[in-house]
Amino acid sequence: MVEKIFRIFGKIIFMYKNMMDSMKKPVAMESKMAKKSAPKAGLKGNQSKLDANKNGKVDAEDFKMLRKK
């Protein structure tokens, strides 16, 4: 009987520790997600050829300038 109580009590403590750890993790996960979702600087491949105004983005203004050429 006492052993059963200790096992149950041990499970409760284990569950409590896991719950407390999981409450700490979202903050760390949010900072990791912010780093991953941040846009990477620079253009890839031949996008630099489309960037007519050299602002590091391919936007409508670039296409307007390319149409005039």
C-alpha cells in the first residue's frame, strides 16, 4: 500500500516537473521561430538582374523601370 502511494506521488511530481518545463519552452521556441521567419537579406539567383533600382527588393517599381527599357 505504501509503495503504491509512493509510485503515485512520484508520477505526480514527474508530471508537475514536465508541466513546469513545458511552460518555459514556448519563450525559447518563439525566439527561435522569430529567427527562422526573419527574411534573409539579399536576392537569390538572377533576381539581382530584375532589381533595376538596386534597393535589394524585386517590386513593382523595378518592373516599371524594366518596361521603359
